[in-house]
Amino acid sequence: MTDDPRRELAEFLRTRRTRVRPQDVGLEPGPRRRVAGLRREELALLAGVSPDYYQRMEQGRDVRPSDQVLDAIAGALNFSAEESRHLHSLAAAARTPVRAGRRYPPEEVPQTTLRLLRATDSPALVVGRFLDVLAWNPLAGALLGAFTEVPQAERNLLALLLHPEADQACPDRAATVAELTGMLRAQVSAEPGHPRATELVDELKARSGEFATLWARHDVEDTTRGRMRVDHPLVGELNLDWDAYPMPGAPGPVLIVYTAEPGSQDDERLRRLAGMLDQRPSQNQWAATSAR
């Protein structure tokens, strides 16, 4: 992963430009096109900027586009709301040099949140800004796996789902990995140069061709709720809704809670799984960590 925000901005624009067909924006494709998607000159025309200025943006040179220019480019490329926010975030990072020697305090889970985890009857966990699993309750451990059985550095949602055996427990694993990769991309752009982000992305790219391919797409997601399907060895298939709740204070960790429709078969199976838990306190039932 590059630590240069200007390069990140350039690569994001390039991947998006090559996905838009001329006919999608009212242009004639014309014969003998050698490039996928729009040409730089075509996008510059649609956005109302000079071709030379846009070319310098895609080359990662020191340009500082205004919000109006960014909005025009986003409109020309039919960006989603998430993509537009990501574009502005990348441009802001490119305008603000990363301070050398900046300190990044560890992500910590407040005691009040730990009490909430203990009190809830639903599977719940706290995830850091880069998808590190910081804390969880017993039912989340029974549902998603014993996080304490893997080293702390590997307690990461993406790392767990990129494991070769994850397909057996998560039938929709590939789609979930793509979504989580987009969420990670959005968080990384908000904190360029963060050592944990650099370490995690480099490790995942080195060990997983699937992740490397997804990361190169520069997709972004800002997902706060969704649906998860788990093929659990003890109770069978579970289809659960999940919601992410930002924790009070500075942006960072979020609380994720999984629930089932009351009275449904999924609810019955989740209750059955809860009943199987050994209620005696143990390390495998409860944990909380601080991420680097």
C-alpha cells in the first residue's frame, strides 16, 4: 500500500475512469478505441476542467483540486455517495502532508461498552477502524469462532474470512470479503500512513491473491447494516441481520450486533446455540484487547 495520498487519489480516479463507457455518458464510442472506458480528455471535457490539469491528477502530481472540481469529476463519473465522499477524503489527505513521527494511540474499549457486551443476549462484538476484533461476548464467539485461539494480530474480520476454510462456515464469504475490503479502503483513506493500516494491507496482499485483486479495484463501502449467513456446525444455517453502532467519542471502533427476526427459525436456532454455551467464565468465552 502506498503512503502517498496523491498516488492513492490518482489510482482511484484511474480505476473509475476506465469503468465508465462513452455511451453511458452520451458520447459516441467511435472506432478503434485503445483504452477501456473513457479517455482522459473525454472525462476532462465532461467535468469542465482542462485535459492537462486532469492528467496531472491521474499522474499523482501536486495539484489541489477545489471542492467544485471534485464534485464535477464525481458527477461526470456517476459516483455514488460513498465514492464522492471517498474522493473528497483522498483529496483532503493529498492537500495535508502526513506528519513525521505522529503517534497513534491504541484503540481501547471502554468499560461501559464491555458491560454492554456482557449484558446483551445477542451476538455482539467491537471492531476497530481497520476491522480488528477488539472485544466480543460469548455468543459472538460461539457464532463466529473462538477469537482467542488465534494470535491478536490475526483477530481481524477480513483475515478470518480470507482463511481457506471460511467458505464452509460462510456461504456468502466472497461477497462479504468484497464488502469488508471496500469498508477497509474507506477507513484507510481517512488515516493515510497509519502503521496498523499499512501493516494489515501489506500482510493481506502478500497472503491472499483474492484480497490483492479486490484492493486494486479501489472500491469503497460505507456500510452500517447488512445480512450474514452462517452454516454453523451445531445448529445449522443462520440468517442474521447486523447493525454497526459508532461508539461515543472520536471516530474509530464500532459495536456490531447480530439479531434474528423474533419467532423465526433463525431466532430459535440462535437461542439454541446460546443454550449450549458453558456459562462458567473462561478465556474462550470473553475477551477484550487493545489494538496497536
